[in-house]
Amino acid sequence: MIFVAINELSHFHFHDAEINNIEFKNEQMIWEVSAVNATKTNSQNKFDDDMCIEDALIEFENIRIESIIFGAYTVHDSDNNLIESKEAIPAEPSEYANILKNTLNSYCYIYSMEELPTTNTNLYRACFNIDGGAGNYYLTIEFAKSIVTWSAYSGVAWYVRHQSVMHEPAAEL
């Protein structure tokens, strides 16, 4: 891998990134991901725009899964009448490994990532909104170090291309 970003999760956009594999070894959780975007503030991005990374590894060292919570939701009709609602459901720690394994049974996308505060200055916390074979849930983890590595960019991030198309002047007829 050519590019290495250490403890820079906030300098990536994870929306619609796909987790292709999750592996645990030696107190590490390793994700193989695709379609993650390095922001222009990322130390490894020398371009003027956010850039898409086709394939990357994300390693979380000294990982501890803090929680997995299946998201609450509400569904309303066009008149704003409640059709269905569901409360948030926290998973038991004994279920974590099985949930992560089942996540990869079909698609597995990250919708978002949020860095969270921590009381220990030697640790980091993050919450990922993940949708996969196990359902939609929030994975909150605590870790000592994050390392994202990749070998190449595959182009400008999709949302940058979309913005430039939106701002182009209309062609005259």
C-alpha cells in the first residue's frame, strides 16, 4: 500500500462505502472496504477535491466494541400519519461477533461515521451507521489507533462530480 492515514477517520467520507470483509486478529479489527472517499483535508490527498478510493484496509488497534444498537425508525404516510415505528434495540455483547459475521452475508454499506468524545486521551471512539445482512445498526467502537491504507485513487468522489454537474450553466438551445 502506498498511502497511509493514521488516526484520520474524520478526513474520510464513508457514505456508501462497502465493507467487503471483517477480520479479527491480535486485538485488531480489520475491514476491507471499497468506495471510501479521502477528503481534501486528508494528509494523503494532494488533490484539490475529495477523491474516491476503490479499495482500502482500515485497521483498528486495541479494539473494543462498545455497543451495537439496531436503529429506531418511524414510517409515515403522505398525510403524516404514523404507519409503523420501532424502538432502538441494543444487542448483547455475546451477540456482537455473530452480528458482524451476518453483516457480510449480503451487501454491507456504511452510511456514516461520527467521531465521539472519550474521557481517555489515549483512545478514540467512533460510531458507524452500517446496513448489511444483519440489518441497519450503529456500531460504536473504542480503539487506540486507526490505520487506513490504500494503493490508488479511482477518481474524484461521486458527490464532487454530482456538485459540478449541478452548477454547470444550462446549454442554450
